Amino acid sequence: MSTTVEKAHILSEALPYIQRYHGKTIVIKYGGGAMQSSDLCRQVIADVVLLSLVGIRAVMVHGGGPEINELLEKIGKEPRFVNGLRYTDAETMEAVQMVLCGRVSKQLAQMIGEQGVKALSLSGMDGRMFVAKKLPSEEDLGFVGELVEVNPEPVNIALKAGYIPVVSTVACGCEPGTMYNINADIAAAKLAVAIAAEKLILLTDVRGILRDPKDDNTLIPEVSLDEIAELKQSGIVSGGMIPKVDCCADVVKNGVPRAHILDGRVPHSILMELLSDSGVGTMIHC
């Protein structure tokens, strides 16, 4: 098959998916670990722009853990984690705000704009989009928050005006003058429910759910809600995959039809999952 024919076949295969998702909203959480290659980052941005241009409304929620660590090291502060969560004292919270709301969010919005689509950088503090209280924990985590309220209005206004919202996960505190660092997976999941998204996509640095974590060929392409407990009990879903699967299960239980865990290091993984007959990650559904 010639290259031209192959391209035509790919386009015709994508057509029914474009028709299915036209006018629908997709929330894409772009993880810090999957953002380390500038070339791959630009490919992800190009994919998001393509979705927008064919009428699929995209919302990006991003992390930035490696960038936060880099800034902390520059100011002579060692990053500290408690049970996988970043300990966030006042100085660390300032660094989180600078990196997420400032550098990372603005850079992603700029990259989208350079490809001809309007983007709007938003934080969870804009319009009190995210409101949080201190996360209950046996060991003090500082300014790590638990979402108690999601106001989707800023994102809905941006989407209606034709912008791709780029959302950083710093939340207003319930207490005046406070702000909290929010887990980006959870924030993306809660936002997806609040805006009645068609899909949640977690772009991370793993293929998806693997029966054997050391073998990418053991990818499980689809998981129903009923199967999750068994996968956890058997140890197939364990460690850092548990909160990701729980986020996906939560959005599906609350009305989002599908949630996906994809490897953001795979070029065009979003397009292959959304617009082709064979997906590349794990889809979670009812």
C-alpha cells in the first residue's frame, strides 16, 4: 500500500470517530513525567490542536512535578514526599504556584497559540474554579488540599469563546488568604465530571494497566468498573496505578462515559486512542 493510500485510509478510519466526538468535550490531564521531552510535548500539543480544529472541545489539566523539583533545588530546598504526596510548606507552595500557574501553564498556552488555536491559561484560583481544604492525613502534608468545590464556569466560558483552557491545579483555600496544591489527576477527574465531559484522558508515563508491569505486551485494553476490585486484589493494579484507576472509576461512576490511561511518551497516543479502531492504552467504562 502506497504512503498516499495509507494516509487516505487513516483519514477515512478517523471520520466516524470525529463525527462521534464533534462538539463533545475531552479533558486531558498531561502529567509532569510525560512532559520531559520537548519534541513529544509539541506532538501532544499538535494532537490537541488537531482535535480542536475538527470540532472536539479539549481541556488540558497539567502537572509539573519535575519542574517544581528543579526550582526547589535551585533555591537549595530538597523536595520531600510523604506516601507519594509532595510535602508542601509555605516556601514549597510558593514554588508550586510559580511553576504551575506561571511557567508551565503559560508555556503550554503559548505552544497551542503558535499552532493557530487560541488557548487560555487558567489556575484553580481563577473564578474560584477549585476550592479546597487541608487534606486530612496522619502525617502533616502542609498545604496539600482536598477539593471540596469545583466551579466549571471559567472553563465553560473559555470553551464557548473558542479557547482551549489550560488549567493548573492550585486551589483557593476555604480559609481566607490560603491556597493549596492539588493532585492533578484528581483535579482533572473532578473537572471532567463538573463540565459533563465525554472522556477523561490521563496522559502519564506508563502504557496503561499491564498484567505484567515489566512487559508492555500485557496491556489490558479495556476494564469495566466491576473488574477493578479483582485487579486490585490480584496485585495487577497496585502502587501508583491505584489512584489513577480510582480517578478513572470515579468519573465513570459520575456520568463521564469513558476514561483512559495513556502513555504520553508514545507519539500521537491521543489520536490513536480517540480516532482509530485500535486504542493504545487502557479504557475504563461501566
